[in-house]
Amino acid sequence: MSGTGRTADGHGRLGSMLSGLAVAVGCVLFLGGFAWAAVVYKPYTVPTESMTPTVNAGDRVLAERVDGAEVRRGDVVVFKDSAWGDMPMVKRVVGIGGDRIACCEKNGRLTLNGKPIEEPYLQTKDLASVKNFTAEVPKGQLFLLGDERSGSLDSRVHLDDPGQGSVPRSAVQARVDAIAWPMNGMIERPQAFADLPGGVSKPGPLRLQIGAVLAGVVLIVGGAVYGPIAARSARSRRGQGGKVPAGAR
């Protein structure tokens, strides 16, 4: 009987240790995931409808802090350029240095270096621009358009400026990865640009960070619940081990 009691005590101590370890690891993952996200991402509120339907006015987005040199065609970026105003703006990169942008071809699509581009993210599905235009993007510059092409004030408005409406890569502050509120999820990279030189950018580490936070929550809750259950189970085994069979009296 004494051996049974010692085993039960041992199981109780082991359960407490495992519970404490799970909570400790969970706290590291939970807090670490948030800290990692705070370093990598910056939240922005989109002020206008120019990126509808991808991002609507008032949406809160998470934008990965990146260097302008990392930006690829198709990226939705946050940038600030004095020629466009004093506020950070959100637009989509459709051309980089050396590209020739034109619109519209016979089916209403944008062309990039003579190749028609499918843009399923547009508000106006059959028309990439309400007015025709052409532009050549200087080296080190980006040509930016809103997804709501009928009303967006973008590079088309600045075609007569130096650089034909493009902005320097250094103007980019961040690349939008996800819509945090309402929770519409990740913004996918458009496949239309994937086959072009340079391809498209890779998503940031947001999914890993969310996974770390969720795993931390599971471990914290699981560890907190397991501890009392293990202790109660150990006490129950000790109580059973201390009983004297009726036939032995």
C-alpha cells in the first residue's frame, strides 16, 4: 500500500511539472508571437475607397516593414511621396523600373511591356482604366494604381510629373499583408505577375506569428487545466490505496 501511495505522489509531481512546463512554453510562444509581429508589422487605417474591393475605406491593415528594393509587381504598398500629399497612401504596384505600362487594349486590359495583364482584383472587372494612357517607368521607380480604377487618384493623375507618375522605391514604407479589421485575411499575390522577370514577393511571416500565438494559448489553457486534474487524480489514487479490504479485518 505504501508503494502505491509513493507512485501516486510521483504521478502528481510529474503532472505538476508538465503543467508548469506547458504554461511556461505557452507564455513564451504567446508573448513571442506578439512581440515578433510588433517588430515586423505596422498597422494602418486605409483612408479612401481607392483600393476597393481589395481594401475598403476604414479597414485596418497589417503592413510588413520592408525596404523599397524588396517590392515586386502586384504588391499592395503603403508609401508617402510629397508630390502626392502629406498622408501615407495605399496603392498596388503594377510596374517597376524599365516597364512600359499602357491601357487599354481591345479587351479593356492593362498591358505591361506589351503583355495583357489579368487583374481579377479590380472593382471594374472589364476595364482596367477609364481613360487610355501610356507610361515608361524610370529605373528605381514604381508605377502605382488603385484597384478602384474609376475613382482612384494614382499614377495616372501624375503622368505629366517627372517620372510619368511613378514614385521612388524609397517612398515605400511597408507592404500590406493582411486586413486585420474586419478580419478578411491575407492579401494574396496576383498570379498575373508571377511569370514576369522578378516574379512576385513572398508573404511575410504573419501566419507563423499567428500560429505561435494560437499554440501558446492552447498550451497555457491545456497546462492550466491539466495541473488540477493531475493533482485530483493523484489524491484519488492515494485515497484508494489507503483503504483496508473488508476481509482483512
